Amino acid sequence: MHARLGGERAGERIKLVGTAQRVVSGAWWFSTGIVVADSAPLRSVTERVYAALGLPLDPATIGAAQEANPALLMEDLEDAILDVYAQNGFR
């Protein structure tokens, strides 16, 4: 999931949600990571990992939800996610 920024970075896109999955015989695993604040440490380590793997990366695309909405609180995001899960039958 991406967000478009406003202000001095208007129009730029940042990645808000990352996912990982693993499937093996008889089992599967899927996880989601959401960065809410302070994306600098994640950006730094991701740059180093991609460089070590020889993969291209635009570090400007790595961001945090508060970069798109500075007023967003972790609790508000958590409540919104839990509401969506509940609306879809997950408790």
C-alpha cells in the first residue's frame, strides 16, 4: 500500500505497508508490517540490504504513515485495522 504525500513533498509516493509470505507443504504464513513513525532506521537498513543483494531501490519510497498524515496516532491506526478485520469476520 502506498500513500501520496502533500506539502513540500507533494506528489511523491511512499510505501506504507510491506508484506511477506512463505508457503510449505501443509502450511502457509503471511505477515504485514506497517511503519507508523520514524522511517529513517528502516530506510537505512533497507538500503544496505538491497545494496548487498545488488538490487535497485529508491529509498525515497520508504516511509511512515505519519509522513502522509502527521496527526495520525498509532492507536488510531490500530483501531482502524481492528475495525476492518472485525467487519470481515475476524475477531
